[in-house]
Amino acid sequence: MPLHLLLVFIGGGAGSLCRYAIGLLLSRHTQSHSFPLATFTANALGCMLIGMLIAHLDRQPHNGLRLLLVTGFCGGFTTFSTFSHETLRLLTTGHHLTAILYMTASLITALTAVAAGFMLVR
């Protein structure tokens, strides 16, 4: 297996395990039908982490670390972090309308896709 695929694979697995651990930890303290605290927490932590990693790695490009930590770990931990990073990049580069379109389309599409998938299987 090429190294770049292995780095994404290892990081993604670690991110997924961490997200699962947060779910287990927080499920002990919340009711199952209340606010989705585990997902919210993973998304918030993942967004902060991807921001920190991108800020650090943009100064010192380490493609291997980027693949392991940003693409792999953050991708496995939460895709919301990638969405947020891409939106921030659009906003900071002056593409405000594109950012608003991307946010709106992503949210509507995601909710519609979840509902459609649920209805197709049900």
C-alpha cells in the first residue's frame, strides 16, 4: 500500500476511535434522546483541531503530517471540521457569496440526503 494511503488510513482509524470514545464517555452523562452532545462535542473539537493543524502546517508544510492528521484523523473524527475549514478559506479569500452558497447547499443537501436515505431504507 502506498505511504500516502497508509497515512490516511491510520489517521482515519484513530479519529474514528476517538469519536467513538467520546460517544461512550458522554453517553454515561446524557440521556439518549436529548441534545446530541457527543456529535456536537466531536464536531466542535474537530473544528478547533483542524484549525490548529492547518495554521501550524501551513507555516511548515509536512505533507505526511497533513495526510495523517488533517485528512485522516480529522476526517475520521468529523467531516464537519473539513467543511468548516473550507468555508473559512472561502471567507478569508473574499469569496463570501460562494461561502454562503456552500454553507446553505451543504446543510440543505445533507439534511435532505439523510431524510431520503432513511425513507428509502424504511
